[in-house]
Amino acid sequence: MKFIVLALCFAAASALTADQISTVQASFDQVKGDSVGILYAVFKADPSIQAKFSQFAGKDLDSIKGSAEFASHAGKIVGFFSKIVGDLPNISGDVDTFVASHKPRGATHDQLNNFRSAFVSYMKAHTDFAGSESAWGATLDAFFGAVFAKM
Ligand code: HEM
């Protein structure tokens, strides 16, 4: 059963077309410089994600947003997201890296789904998302589907 689930996840990532991949990469290029804005959108949408970060837990989001520490974390998280987008469709190594670092941190499926929807809302507000929505849907299904199969 596990093999079938993993095989389906691999099929999902490799089923992305070259057009979908280039659409997602070009779309992400438009926002990847705004890592602070992306992390802010994620924390705002689900404060329980912010609460997992010991240095930000319990702090007012609008006050920490401008700090160097916030920028540094945002850069790491969005930088890794950028690596996943750049590696498409071969993201199984990135999935393993993510699961290895985030399973022990207790990141839940709800938090990951909220991360995804906050990211999509951010993209809708900052890009012309209509042309890339289905390519993003397939990409996010591939990444989160593979992650959920492993944690
Ligand atoms: C939505 C649930 C998530 C939770 C609760 C979570 C939690 C955390 C925590 C607590 C840290 C450690 C911060 C520190 O150094 O003190 C961290 C680091 C990190 N997170 Fe997440 N994270 C989540 C989702 C994501 C996603 C979706 C990505 C990117 C695809 C990501 C990428 C990273 C990276 C690159 C680091 C720094 C490297 C590392 O320490 O692993 N995180 N995360």
C-alpha cells in the first residue's frame, strides 16, 4: 500500500508538463524577492505556525516583521521553496530533506495546508494568478502530496 501511495506521488510530480513547470518558475520569479511578505502572509494566516518558532512565539507579528531576524528566517524558508521550484519535477530529495527537518518539529497537516493556502492567497494578491493557477495547483499537489505520504 505504502509503495502504491509513493508511486502515485512520484507519478504526480513527474506528470507535471514542461509548460506547467516553466509557468510556475516564471510566476515564482516575480515574488521570490519578497520573502518577508510571504512569511508574513503565512504567519498571519495561521499564528500556530509562528508559535512553533521559539524566537517569534508570542510576539506581535507587525512588530517583528521589520527585524533582521525575521528577514533571515524568511530568506531561509522562501529560499528552500525556491529550490523546490527550481528542481521541478525532481523534488523527491527536497521532499526528504523537508520531512527529515520538519517531522521532528511536529509540523501538522493542518499547518501545511494553511501554509499552502496562505501562499496561494499571497500569489493571487501579488501576481496575475489566473494564468498560472492550475500549474501551481499541480505543483503544490505534487510537493504536499509527497510530504503527506511521509509525515
Ligand atoms: C507549515 C508548517 C511549518 C512549521 C510549523 C515550520 C516550522 C519550522 C521551525 C520551528 C523551524 C526552525 C526555526 C529555527 O531555526 O529556529 C523551521 C525552519 C525552516 N523551515 Fe519550516 N515550518 C513549516 C513549513 C515550512 C515550509 C512549507 C517550508 C518550505 C517549503 C519550510 C522551510 C524551512 C526552512 C528552509 C527552515 C530552515 C532550515 C531548517 O532549520 O530546517 N518550512 N521551520
